[in-house]
Amino acid sequence: MWLQVSLVYLSCLILSSQSQAPDQASLHRSNDPAGRCHYIFSVASPEESSCSGSSIKPEMDGVLSRLALLEALVTQLITGADRGAGTGVGANHEEGLQEAYAQVTRERNQLQQDKEHLDRQIQELQGRLAELNKEAESLRQTPCLHTHTSGGTQHEIKPASGMYINPPYSSGNGAYQEMKAEVTEVPAPHLIFEGNHNLTGCGKLLSVGDPVLHRKADSITGKYGVWLQDPEPQGTYYTNKTVWRIDAVGKDVRQLFAYEDIDQFSRGFPMKVLVLPEPVESTGATMYRGSLYYQRKHSRTLIRYNVTSESLVSRVELPQASYHGQHPYSWGGYTDIDLAVDQQGLWAIYSTNKAKGALVISQLDPETLEVKKSWETNIRKKTVANAFMLCGHLYTLASYAAPHTTINYMYDTATGTGGAVSIPFKNKYRYNCMLDYNHAQRKLFAWDNFHMVTYDVRLGRMSDDSS
Ligand SMILES: *[C@@H]1O[C@H](CO)[C@@H](O)[C@H](O)[C@H]1NC(C)=O
Ligand SMILES: *[C@@H]1O[C@H](CO)[C@@H](O)[C@H](O)[C@H]1NC(C)=O
Ligand SMILES: *[C@@H]1O[C@H](CO)[C@@H](O)[C@H](O)[C@H]1NC(C)=O
């Protein structure tokens, strides 16, 4: 008798907790001809059940797995009840039931808490979305700030003035503007040699196209991140079509999402989620020849992780490298060490205390991660928003937030010289936290405020010195 009552009570409990989360799962109870109870859980797919614009998949998965646990418990109870009906209810059995009941109650409470947590997150996201919409609207209504006469936009002059170039050039605002004007006055037709880059795909960066949106992150963990394709994949399982993504917000960032191709990526369906052996620091990771290279959290340790064997291959300190906020890019975010890949291999972009914050470039051995050669530039790392390598040339981005900014500096590791350039660049979503060049795709990959975008580039003849 007690057993029946408690079972009914239990099912009420579950039903009531389920009714608070109607999108996620439903429980049906029925009797079969033999008079036995059947409990059936239906769990909606996470895609179907998520609210529009806020599919909080990991949490949802957590909730679903707890539901599965509940299901197992109910099954236990039912088989217990069947046995109990035949033999009478023993004291031990009753104790077991009580324990199971207590556990179900705990699970129920936990589920409720999770649901409240999810609700809060959804509200927060909706708030943010509204904010972004408002921002977009006001942007649309703001007139463009281009002032061609001074060779740049007002946005540009402020962050860059006198900060980003060391003494030889930094004799104040006026000098800077003058120099910049000189750069932009080079007539465009003279610069364009489209299609004239040679077979190695090498060339000098001439221009960057408009950002093309591929995916928008749908939870707060996607405000910053890294997304890439391997320019030189190895093996057959992961190819040059595979897209890789790491959401970089969180205390312990270890998930590496693999997508079969760009379509699946845009739809948000990963083929696999790899769990990295060590947590990731910030957005400087890169993918090259079947390995993910990244900086271990809160250290100057570089890690090489083979995505095929899913194992750590190398783990080496980058000598003298500043880390964890000593010399980040201008937006912060612990972007002290930025790894990059181009036609010439693997690079680290960082600074050291010895270089006093000047941007240092090191070419790394992709096998061992040892430094092969280093260059110290005369641009301060903290004054630029990001940087990437292309044919052994480093390019820096002036601003991470200005919607119309420039690639403002180039350093050639072949000659060991650097200088100002001015190539227009758009931060469409106003918070660009990752920028990497992919030489196989001949595109820049960027992560701009939840938005994963690419930019086409035009390259010109390497030897052309625009003079
Ligand atoms: C991948 O490589 C193949 C052959 O090497 C090439 O034809 C194709 O365009 C590449 N695809 C992408 C997405 O890079
Ligand atoms: C990565 O692991 C796979 C599978 O074990 C192996 O075949 C491949 O050679 C490894 N790649 C590198 C670059 O170590
Ligand atoms: C072709 O690319 C290589 C590799 O970077 C470079 O050394 C060479 O100067 C380029 N050739 C021309 C004609 O630009």
C-alpha cells in the first residue's frame, strides 16, 4: 500500500518538475495489460528545445543527462515494485525506496535550480541582444567619420597618436598625421597587382575586404574565442574543410569544437568536441599540420596537441615571454602570446620584460616549439589591437573597436625592418578579439564580439615597394 502511494507521489513530483520545463522533456505513465506501470520519457532534441537565440547547449546537456539519471531511478523503482508485488515489501526494500526517493527529490531540486539559472541567462542574453540592436541602430544613424584629408578617420588618430611607434617617429601628433597622410596618398592604381602574387601564395597585403559573417555565438562564453581552419592538414579524418572553434570565455577553457565544414559550422552542429589536456589562455591559439598550438592558461607554456591522436605532443616554455596581462594587445584579455601560421611556418607574437613591451616575433620549430629566430620590432604590443603573419611579414591592427580602422604597421622578418602602413579594415561588430591569416584560404579569420567572420585579402607583388 505504502509502495503504491509513494510511487504515485513520486510520479507527481516528477511530473510537476517536468511541467516547469515543458520544452525539455515529458513523462508519460501508462498501465500495460499485465497491470504493470510503464514510464516513458521523451526528451526533445536540444535544437528544438532551445529558445531562439540562446541555445545554451552544455547546460542543456547537463539537464538532459540528469533527466536520464532520473529515468534510471524510476526504472529501478518500477522493477522494485514488480518484485515487491510478488513477494511483499521487505524492510530493506523500503529503506532502498526511501533513499531513492530522497535522491529523486535532490535531483528535482537541482533541476529546478538549473532551470532558474538558465532562465536568468536567457534574460541576460535577451538584454544583450536588445542592447546590440540598439547599438546597431544608432550606428546606422551616425554619419561616417571618414576625413580623407587627414588620411585617416578620427577614430584612428586618437588611439594611435604618438603611442605606437618608438622614438624615431614619435615626435608628436602632427608628425604622425603627416606621415600617415603620406602613406595614404600613394595612388591606388599603382598598388594593385591582383593575381600577381606568386605560386607560394606570397605577396604583400594590399587591401582587406568587408567582413563575411559565418556564425554568431549564442551564449556569453562566445564573446571571445578562436576559430580556424588548418591551412596544411595532415591525415584524412580532419581536412582543410574542418572548422575548429574554441569559446574563450570561462575559468577553465578546454573544449575544442570540430565541425565537418563551414556549412555545419554556420549551422552550429559540431562533429566532435575534443577536451584539451590543459586549459587555454585567451585567443592566441592556432592550427597547423594536424596540431592545435596554444598557450597554457596562466603560464608562458606553449602546448602542441595532436587533434588526430587527441594527445599532447609537446609542452615547452616560450623563453622570457610575458604572460597573463603583462603585455597583452590593447583590448586586454590576457592576449600576451599570440601564435600564428603562414607560408613560412609557425610564429609567436608576444613581448618580454627585456623588450620592455615592444612587440617581439619568434619563428618556432613546429615539431619541438623551440625558438629558431627572434626579431624585436619598434612597435609597442599594448598599442595595437591584434597582429597576424603573412609571408614572414607581421601586420598589426590599430583598433579593436573602431568600425573603420586600419592595419597600421608592417614588419618584414626577411629584412628586419618595419614601418607604418595604412590598409583600411572594418570592425563591424566593434570588439575584435582574434585575427589570424590563413594562407591556404587566403583569408583573414576574426572573432568580433560573438561574430565569427572572414575577410578576403588582396595581395600584391612581394618585390613591389610602392615607390
Ligand atoms: C581543400 O583542398 C583541395 C585540394 O587540395 C582544394 O581543391 C579545396 O579547394 C580545398 N578546400 C578548402 C575549403 O580549402
Ligand atoms: C598525430 O597522431 C596521429 C595518430 O596517432 C599520427 O598518425 C600523426 O602522425 C600524428 N601527427 C603528428 C604531426 O604528430
Ligand atoms: C615569391 O614568394 C617567395 C616566398 O616568400 C618570395 O621569397 C619571393 O620573393 C616571391 N617572388 C616574387 C616575384 O615576389
